[in-house]
Amino acid sequence: MAKKIVKKSVSKIEKDDTANLKEIGERLKYYRKKAGYTSSEYFAYENGISRPQYGKYEAGANIQLNTLMKILKAMGVTLEEFFKGFN
């Protein structure tokens, strides 16, 4: 019976992680547009980021912290501002 509880807990964590990554992606999209970039590809190109990979970040793919900080710097956004009110 303990295995079922652990399995459910892991599943819940994975769902939470997916939801958090989706929210990060939505915030990236919001701040990109706020910075004046209507195109995610143009933003990525202008800032030396892989265009396909940046598109994946906005869609909710896993992102490393140093990559997130590079992107936010290009947008003129601090980590504190980006994560303000984050669930």
C-alpha cells in the first residue's frame, strides 16, 4: 500500500512541476511582449538564444536558471520582478 501513496505523490509533484513550467513560459511570453518583441523568434535571434529552444521555453519546457537569468537580463527584468506572486 505504501507504494501507491509514493506513486501518487510523485505524480502530483510532476503535475505541479509541469504547471510551474507552463507559468514560467507564460511569464516569459508576457515580459517578451512587454519589452516590445512581438516575435519570439526575433527576440531569441536578437539576444543570441536558440530560436527553437526559446520557443520551447515559452511553451513550458524545462529551463536552467542561468539561461532564465540571461533571458530576463535581455528583457530588463529582475528575478524578483519575474517571480513576484508566483505560486
